[in-house]
Amino acid sequence: MTRSARLSPRRTIAVLAALAMAIACICALALTRPWATGAVPVSRADAGGAAPAPVSTISLPEHPRILVLGDSWTYGSAATTPTLGYAYLLGPLMGGETSVNGSRGSGYLVPGIDGGTFSERIAELDASDQPDLIVVQGSINDRKVPLDGYDEAVRGAWDALSALYPDAQIVILGPAPQVLPVEAATAEIDQRLSRAAATRGWPYVSPIGEQWITPENHPWVIDSGPVGRHHPTTEGHAYLAERLTAALEGLQAD
């Protein structure tokens, strides 16, 4: 069963305390902005991809309902507890609530541990939820299989998602590199998703193109040990939540 949870007042005191600590970490990161000292972000053209399409904008209510659908990073893998993952932190940072649907190992072509492919999991979503914003994250999990049929799988998943939630605004969050330098297959997935989003006029956020993860911050953002297995640390999840929040705020129309 795919992990699907909603932040609510019914969370236990322990989880709330842990979440408060994570928010404090985010606030500290926002003040120090350690990512600002890394390499200067490059454009998609500079990174070897296609030139960026005009940036689409989004318009959200004051307290948005957000659905985040993705892989193990969305699940919250390697955080002290999965509910300290970036997706769970996004709702409070955006002044709203988050519904999290993350499946470890899942992609557009490959099924995950906690659920099937993206399309199969979208088919199981509750149509009555009606989120204001949907963030579709990743995935790097298709990088180890032939990408024949990949574009069609992406198109099918996105068609189903937009049909299920016709009033929701959809932002595509591209794959983030778990190792550096960025693997060629991961870069190709990033480029394919960017082109597909541009075709629909959907906003695309590229952690690769914007260099969210650099040689300077990789050691503390990513747990490369046998437990973390190249997933974000608890601090890394807080950092990613802050970067995604900033990206989404930058997409909002004035």
C-alpha cells in the first residue's frame, strides 16, 4: 500500500515535537542559506539541455491543499522518521496541508515497494480530495531500465492526473541527483520531463538545472551510508522543503 498521510491535529505529541524541530532547522537554513555559497545555478541550456521555456505561473489560496506524489524521497526515506521528509514539511511551509503519496522505488516505468508505477498509483487516488496544487516528484528509479515507452508512460500518467483533478494546478519536480556527478540517465530523465512539462505549459522545477545539490552540500544533504543509501538526511529533507517552497513561491503570479 502506498504511504498516503495528511498532516492534521491528530498527530501524536512526539511527531509534533519532531516536526517543530524540523521547522526550526528549516528556519535556520533559511537564515544561513548554505546553498547560496555553492556553485551558481546554470540554465538548462548551459547544463546541456534545451533552453528553458517561458516560466508558467500558479495561483494558490492562502491555505492550499497540496498533494505530493513521488518516490522514496517523497516517502521520507532516510529521515529520522518519514514524516520529517520534505513532502510533509512542505504543507506547513506553504501555510496549508499536505497529502503525501510516496512509494519507494517507484517510477513511470517501474513499480515501487509501497505501490505500483506512477500511473497505477494515480488510478488509486481519491477523486474527492481535490487538491489545489499537485507536485509530481522524480523519479530517478527509471534510470536503470530502457527508456523505450518512457514518454508515453509520462503522458499517460499526467493525462490521468489532470483528468482526475481538473481544477488542480500541477507542478513537475524533476529528479534530484543522489550522487555526483549527475548520472547520464538521470540527466536524460530530467530533460525529457522538462520538455513534456513545457509542451503542456506546466511549471517545471529542476533540482539538477538549479543545482540544489552540489559537491559542497552533498555530504550533509545526502546520506551516502549503508542506512541512508543515497537518500536525503533529516537536515537534507528540511533543506529540500525550503528550496521547493521558494521555487513554488517564485512561480506564483503577483
